[in-house]
Amino acid sequence: MSEQDRRAHLPARQGERRLSAAQFQHLSDVPAAAVWLANIDNPNTRRAYQGDVEAFVSFCGVETPAELRLVTRAHLLAWRGVLEADGLAAATIRRKLSAVSSLFDHLCNENAVESNPVAGVKRPGDGANEGKTPALSDEQARKLLQAPRGDSLKAVRDRAILGTYLFHALRRSELAGLRVESMAERRGVMHLTVFGKGSKTRYVPIHPAALAAIDDYLELAGHREDRKGALFRPVRNNRTGKLDGAITGDGVYKMAKTYAAKAGVHVDGLCLHALRATAATNALEHEADIAYVQEWLGHTSISTTRLYDRRRSRPEDSPTFKVRY
């Protein structure tokens, strides 16, 4: 066995790095790999996928672009075993395998490699048919929507932001990316033009309650005519003083946590994605067609949408409450 093959099959820990930054940079010399990375629009996904691929090539001991052609399914199975032994969550392992698979799919299309070695490698399941992101109850959602009190610009804006989340199930980046011009009439109904993952655009009808809240905010904030400008903006900026940029995801997260505490909404793991999960769960529980919910959420696969379907696990439907003595 050559030294290269011996190193490729050596066991390694997930965090172990065999390549220097300069060595890994050789991957950038593969035009197809560089294009693959550049075509991932979401910066968070790009950063995560780059780290995942870096960890994999380090595990295999790949030092030159040509050695990517030597990667086999056995390498992926060994890496998956290490990830599982390190106790990584099933969702994390699936993402890492997806990152490597995405790269090899692209390399196949560019004739840089002959096949995708990730094909046929089983991805770990969740062990459950329900997502782990918490969802608020209807009562908790109402409390959160009503939490911003008063007529100040901040309160009016925050009611509009929470309404946009809880009635439309947007992602954090999607909400931050909304512009004033994102609101437009389609077939007589006001819609949000939402730019989602994978550069996909979807048109989401605006709920009347959210539309009223947004109109109140734009009237008070005074930037309705700035069509190209950010829809939701900071009300103060201690660093630069500029208020015409978009509110950040971190700012919205802190705002939501503050209002949840004030409203007495105590949910373990509460995050902005929980508001998206709440809207999706609510829509499904009120008999929205799951195929429409999939499109509404911007999911590529309906299996992802099913993680929000908690209709079979509603406490009020449990046989527990059917017991009579």
C-alpha cells in the first residue's frame, strides 16, 4: 500500500487537521471546485460547506486536486463512522455528507471526477418524524404578537416584524433581506417577494393582520417611498448613527427573546426558527395542504416540511385524556 493510501485509511478524529491552510488552498486550484463554492449564495451555507469539505479532505489526507479522483465510498463510510463516534447530531452528519456530495456532483458535471462516492452512503435519520425546533402554542404566539406595547416607532416596528414572522414563516435571512419594493400586488392581493435558499424566489401573500402592522410602521417610519431600501430598519445605531440599513438577524433575535420574556412565553430553545416552525405547524394544524406549505416555506423536499407536521403528537389528542375511571 502506498503512503498516500495508508494515510487515507488511517483513522482520524473529526477535529484533527492533516493539511495546512496552504495545502488545502490547492483545492482552489480546481476550477470546478472554486465555481461550486462560489455558486452557493447563502454565506452561512457556503461557510459551513467549505468547513465540511475541508474536514473531509483532511481526514482522507488529500493533498492535490487530482487525489479527489481516488476518493471512494469506503472513505465516506469511514468518515461517517468517525462523525458518529464523536457524537455529532444526525442532522449535522447529514449536512456534512450533503456538502461533500454537492461538491462531487459538481465535479462530475464538470468531468473532473468520474462518479460521486457519496452515492449510496446511508445518511443517519433523526429517529423521529418530528423536527426538534420548538413551536409555540397558539396562546403563546398571540401573547408574543401583542407584547410590543405603545405607539413608539420601536413598538410599531416590532409588531410588524413579529407579525411578518408568525404569519409567513420566513427564514431569518429572508426577513432581513426584505425591501420596501418586496411588497407588491399580485392578482389583487398584496404579496411579499421573498428571496430564499438556492437563489429561489417565491411570492407569499401577506396576511391582513401583518399588512396592517407593516402599513402602520411604514407610515410612522416615513420610508415608504424608498422602494429600494430595507423594509425593516434599526431605530437607533450607536456605532454609526445610520438608520437606513436593514435590521440584523441578531437584532431581531434579541428583540424576540426580550418580548417573549415580557409576555411570559417560556420555551426551551426559543429562536427565530421557532417562529417559522410555529407558523408552519399552525398552518398544517388548520388543514393547509402540506404541498402548499412546502412551497410556502421554500423547501426543496416535502420530507423537510413533514418535520413541522405535529398533528399526530398534539397533547390534546393523546389517549391519556380519553381515560376515564
